[in-house]
Amino acid sequence: MMATSGAVTPGRLPRWGEAELVDCDVRVAVSSVDVLRPFLQPRWQDYMAEGGVGTIGAERYPKLPGPSVDLHLLRDRLLDRWQARYAVLNCGLEISSLHNEDWALAMARAVNDWLATEWLAHDTRLRGSIVVPPQSPGSAAEEIDRLGRHPGFVQVLLPVRAETPLGKRRYWPIYEAAERNRLAVGIFAGGTSGNPTTPVGWPSYYLEDYVSYAQAFQAQVVSLVSEGVFTKYPRLRVVLTEGGFTWLPGLMWRFDKNWKGLRREVPWVDRPPSQIIRDHVRLTTQPLDEPDDPKHLVETIEQLGSDELLMFATNYPHWQFDSDEGVLPSGLPREVEHRILAGNAHDTYTF
Amino acid sequence: MMATSGAVTPGRLPRWGEAELVDCDVRVAVSSVDVLRPFLQPRWQDYMAEGGVGTIGAERYPKLPGPSVDLHLLRDRLLDRWQARYAVLNCGLEISSLHNEDWALAMARAVNDWLATEWLAHDTRLRGSIVVPPQSPGSAAEEIDRLGRHPGFVQVLLPVRAETPLGKRRYWPIYEAAERNRLAVGIFAGGTSGNPTTPVGWPSYYLEDYVSYAQAFQAQVVSLVSEGVFTKYPRLRVVLTEGGFTWLPGLMWRFDKNWKGLRREVPWVDRPPSQIIRDHVRLTTQPLDEPDDPKHLVETIEQLGSDELLMFATNYPHWQFDSDEGVLPSGLPREVEHRILAGNAHDTYTF
């Protein structure tokens, strides 16, 4: 699964003849709803034409610089350049903001068929995430079952900013369908839930909003564990993308401690939350909340208590990804690097 | 200011002849609104009698075991036992939940006069925090000015779960009054703002609620820095009590990184947020989100990047405080221990 030879230059991506690389988070955007029309039933094409729908918040700030990602650019700049074995494509279309549940499902189906037709069919290195309407878990499960046997899809994608914490019973049909189809559940930095983006109300600046994304991820981890999702679905893996990971050690310590005092509330959480997290939650590496002192990052990764949690991602083409430098923490043992670069992805996704 | 001799047994409280001790968070509760009646104008006594108000959420879960804290118990179990030099009394009465702003101010005044009369006047080691109605910043500032010259008060107390992030302009009269009166601003784990207690909606269990408090503290730190509170009030110190601190290194890394990309939004944040936090934010040590491996806690404290941030607190009599064991992280250099035990409190509070 992993090559073990070859020198890895700390702080730089290795040459990819040496170790296998899996990029667990490449963002593809629907540049306009027009590209989805061929994949929509006439009913929904008419609905959108009559309603004058031209865009539905396909991408959030920051806007992508330059041209949209297309397949040629992706091959040239990512797959070929780094000899990636696989790349997982995530489309962050804001399906969750559509109040018409039938339309939301139709749009999710269209995105998935567009992904399969325009991307996955053209390059054997590409894999995709199934977009679903989280506000309609039953419909989401149907969509997961529709595509579950398609070899190109390896994950179900949910936005971290959900209407309610994602551990709630209402979402369980999604997890059941994901487990049934051997798909991971990816949670990405997006969503327009209506909830204030911090637990103390709406902030003023995008800086606050962006920094606060880490808190939404924290809340979802706490919810998924506390509600017993991983007890009910023991084969389920959840992948947190774009949320960072430096907050996880402190959260696990806090969560374990308070679980000891309050476990009667959640009898299905039958071992320390940190153990459940280590068994079921994975986190992508980019964007990286990098400290000035690289030693602190290595300490933080050690504090995770497992080499199986981190999975390499470029988050291509987002702004945080500027160069080959700094996309992988430096100073890690080589075997840990290799787990991050490919091994953990192979254990998480059914390629 | 600090004694520097004497052996400190790691993981246990030292004998307090050796180093000075300041307890920065002792909780006192208003057991019933009856105790406040002598400090309320007849108008408000009538208002509450006619409205049948018997309690206003004086304390949140978990309920205190056994008798309420009284002065004799506090002396016996805390002040004398550990030879504390000072103890800061914080009363978490939920003033912020009162929708009648005049009543909220009257109740805050009553609590403060009760604190001064029934506690501070009886023991020279006691200091207090001024309770204010955060929903009425102008009234809060008046109350701060009323008590600012009372030598017993060293801090203004705000609940972390506010209606909006605490950096917002509307709260600035509070910070201005605190700075004018040489008072710190303490933010404690409380408040009933109406906002969901996580950024992704209401959780199901108290376990989630309690673990999520750390996120409310994170959001407030981000707000206070982003809005420019510390640029406007350069002598202001904010003390986070009961919120833990192990989340702070990761938050500073994330905040600094994103500030570099988005600083045009917040031009008054003219240096990395972590530097501003280190200059202005202090955190109490109890309850402690303690990892299994004490080494990880020492690493985390080093990652704070300053020995001036942590201040000892027992959080007496809350449930997290069980024994002498574990109230101070073990394995710290002695000079750091002494800063935590007393030095940082002396630099923060005007005793």
C-alpha cells in the first residue's frame, strides 16, 4: 500500500515516484447552473427558468482566482505534476440552502450525474463524493443507494454548518446508507444553516467566520459521538475536510474528562470519546493551522494519539494552497508521512 | 511578589508557606432572591413579590452538593487550608436573562452590594467581581463607575454566552468603564443568550453543552481581537474563567494564519492576533481539560508562548474540584508555577 523507500525532504512534497499519494480533497465547483441542465428533468429545468435561478451559491468567499478548475488544469497542475494515485473531488454546491426539498434532491442528483459524467468517467484517478440534501435524510439515503455501486464514488458529503448537530437521529438514515454502501461520510466547511456561525451569535467579519469554522467541526464531532452514531454504525468513517485538526487534542481531553462525569446521560458511549474519535474520525491536512514553530505541530500530531487520523489533501484550488511548501507538516517520521499521504486514505475509502 | 524558595511537589498543591497563592475563581451563589431583598429598592421588592419571583436561575447544572458556600466554610476549606493571599469571588447570577433592563440593573446592584456587605467586608483576603447587565452596556458602565473605587472589587463579570459576540461596539462602554476603573473583565461559563449553544444548533445532552463551552470562549476571544477592543483599550485585561485553555494554541495558529490573509478587513488588528491575546487575555486553570499524559499538558502550556497567561483558580466549590490533586498541572518549571499561582494575578488585578 505504501512505498517505504526514498528520501522525503521535510517541508516539501516528496517526488511522487517514491511514495503513493492520495489527495483527499479537491474542490470542483459548478460554475453556473447551466452546466447542470442536461442532468435535470424538464420539470426542474422549467422551474429554474421560470424562477430566474442563475446561481445557487455555488462557491463561497473567497472567490476562486482565475479560471474555474477544469479537467485539463487539474491533470496538469495536480494529478500529473505530483503523480497522484487518486484524488477525491468534492463539490460544495449549497444544496442545503434550498427550502424546496424536491428541488434540493433534483439538484443533488444533477450534481452527482455531472460529476460522474464530466469528471469521473474521464480519468481513472478521480473519485467523487456524493452530494445529498441533508435537510431530507430519507431522500439523501435514496440518492446514496442510487449511486452506491458506482465505483467512482467513495464518500457522502455533508456541510458542517447544518440545521442541527449532525449526530441527531434525523440524520441516521444517511449514515446507515453510507455504511451499507461502504462509503465514508465527508463533512466540509460549508453550509448555510440559519444558525449564527458562532455559539455566541453572528460575528462581524469574515475573519471571525472563517476562524470559527473550526468550532463547527468541534461541535459536530461532539454530537456524532454523544448521540451514539458510531455505536450504531460501527463501520462508519467520518472525514473532516478543511476544518484543521490542531483543535482536536484539547477537545478530546475535555470530552473525555466530562464524559467521565456525565456518561450516565449517554450510556451508549461506552468508552472514552477520544477512543471512538480515533476509530471513526479522519481529518484532512489542508488548510493547515500552522504554528510558527514546527515543533509545536509535531507535538500536536503526536497528541492526536494515533497515526491513522490525518489524510493528505491539497484543498486545490483554494487560496490556502499556494505552493509545494508547507502542504505537509515537516519533521514527522517517514512512516507517519506515508500514512498521511496515502495509507490512511486507503483504509478509509473503498477505492 | 512571589516567594521563590521551597520544594513544590508536582501534581499537588504546595504548602502555602512557600509561595503566595491567589485563587482567581471562587464561585458564590445567591441561594434565593430573599438574600437580595435588603439590597433592593422597595419598588423592586414589590415587583418581585407581585410577580412571584422566587429564583432567577441563580445556578446552573450541576447543582451544588450539600450546603451552599458560606463564609465559614470558605475560610475553613479554602482560605485557611491553603493560606491563600486573595480569593476572587464570582457570582454567576443570570442577570443577562432578565428582559426588563431596569430590573436587571437593580438586581446587579443588589448582588454587588450583597457581595460587598456579606462577603468582602468580613475578610481582607476576599475580592469580588462586579456583576452587570450585559444587555444594557450603558447601565453596566454606570454600575462599574459606582463601585470602581471600592477596594474590594477587582473585576467586571460577563457571561460567555452573550446575545452577540462580546467584541461588538455596543459593549465598548463596559470596557471603557473597566479600563477607567483599573478593573479586569472576567468572562465566565454562563449566560442564557438565546443563541444555540453550538454553532450548528442546539445539542441534545448536557455533555455536549458543557464540552461546547470551550467554543463560546474561542468565539469571544476571536471577537474581542477582531473588533479591535484591545486596540481601543490598550490597558484592558480579559480573564477567561472555567473555559479551559488547551484550545488556545490551535486557535492562535489558525487566527494568525487567517489574519495574514484577511487583515485588510480589520486594519486595527495591526499585529498577529496571538500577540494581542498574549498581552490582554488571561485564563484560569480550573476546570482543567487534562490529558492522560502529563507531558502533553506541559507541551500545551509551552505552546501558549507566554508564562503570563495562566492564573490559578480552584473554581471552588464546583464539582470539578475534588481534591488537592490535579488542580495544578504537574511538571512545570517552578518559576512558571509561581507565576500561575500568584504572579500573573498580581499583574492582572489591582489588589
